[in-house]
Amino acid sequence: MSEARQVDLIFSYKKLSLGSALIRLHQRANYSHAAIKFFSNYMDMDLVYEANISGVRILSYETWLAEGNVITARASFQIHADKMREKLQRAFSFLERPYGKLTILSILFNGQAFGADGTDSFICSEIAHDFLEYELPRIDKSSDQITPKDLFKLVRAIK
């Protein structure tokens, strides 16, 4: 039997960021961002998997914190190592995909995302939901339409 690996869904905001402040204000929340944190045995360090204005990326947790990210909440999940490998392979296939800027604008102006672009571009909560899709309760929205606030509600429903 494979061993379980801990994965954290982290909710955060970025210091001195107007975009982060606008999203927090709109969501009426103390976070504007969702990301996945996990330990890499191969690299012997914590890594963060996220979509931000630069696109989809994986970087060291220390670098992520040094960029001004502040964690306001987290939820931990146990994922078996074989399933984790599958999830990471999928994550690697999305690296450097563009950020869904139009999706963010639609959330800010309409309260929800419009349209769906599948895996053409991503926002933070879409990446996090895709990674933890089977660990979270089902939601009546596509991954393209999920906001950080939606993710937070899903976590509260099970934790």
C-alpha cells in the first residue's frame, strides 16, 4: 500500500497588490488567492503550485512567501502517493499556461466567471480545484467558474 502525502490548500493575499485588495473587497474575505502546497521528496523542499498573473507555475514555498504572499487560512488533505504522482503529472502538463485575466474580470464585474476555456488558461482557484477535485465536495460549477471563496466554502463543509 502506498503512503499518504499531505497537501495543503492555502488561502492568501499579496501584500501591496491592488488586484489582491480588489478581489478581497469583492469577495468580502481576507484572502484573494488559492494555491496548493506540497513537499517534494525529489527536491527535499516545500513547493507551491499556483496560477497567478504570470501563468501556471511551481516554485519553492520560500520564494512564494518572499514574493509577499500572506497565508490567511489553510486546509490539509492526505493523498496517497500513487494518486499524488498522477496529480503532479497533470500539474506539470499545465505549467506556463496563461493566467485567465478575462475570467478574473468577469468575476469582479459579474460575481462569477463567464464562459469556459477549459485548459487554455487558468485562475488560481481553478488550478487548486482541479488538483483537489476528488478530495472536495462536488459543486454545481465548472472549474472555470470556481472562485477562491467557493473553494473556502467547500473546505468549510468538510472540515
